[in-house]
Amino acid sequence: MRPDTLTVIGTELAIKWTDGREDFIPLERLRRGCPCANCQGETDVLGVVHRPESKPLVAQSFTLSTYGLVGGYGFQPRWADGHGTGIYSWEYLHRLAAPPAG
């Protein structure tokens, strides 16, 4: 599934998918779920996850400066604190849009 439109509305990313479904992902959830190696770590050949020392997130960490599309498969946000290496696949955005379990 692919998005038809992506729009930032206040503190959420609004996504209208090609099937008509609409999702609203809080920007804080989007940032905390950043899939890049700096945020999630990298797995070596032995299955050990290596993470660099994390920087504390501040208010600017949850403010979206700009974003772009990557090929036909993903979304890449740039945050006000300068972070911008995460590429969110459409499938991953779909999962982030699901209500948190609990």
C-alpha cells in the first residue's frame, strides 16, 4: 500500500492511503520510532545489536522541518534538531499508525 497524500497537521503526520484509509501519526511517535542505525542500532553477523550513545531528545526533536519521498518506497523526515537519516518504508509507517497495544 502507498500513500496518496502526506501532510503535517499540527503535531501529527496525516496520511491518506491509496485504499482510502486515513492515519494520523503523532510526530513524537514518528521520531521515537526512527528506524535509522543511530536510533535503532545495527546488528552484526553474530546478531549483537550495536547502538551509538544516544543524544537526549528535546522539543526540537519532535518538530518536523521538512520531509521528502525516497524512491517509490519511503518517507524521510528532517527534524528541527538536525536529525534526518531515518527512512520510513510505507509498511513501517503503516505499523506506526496502528494504535499502541495496551
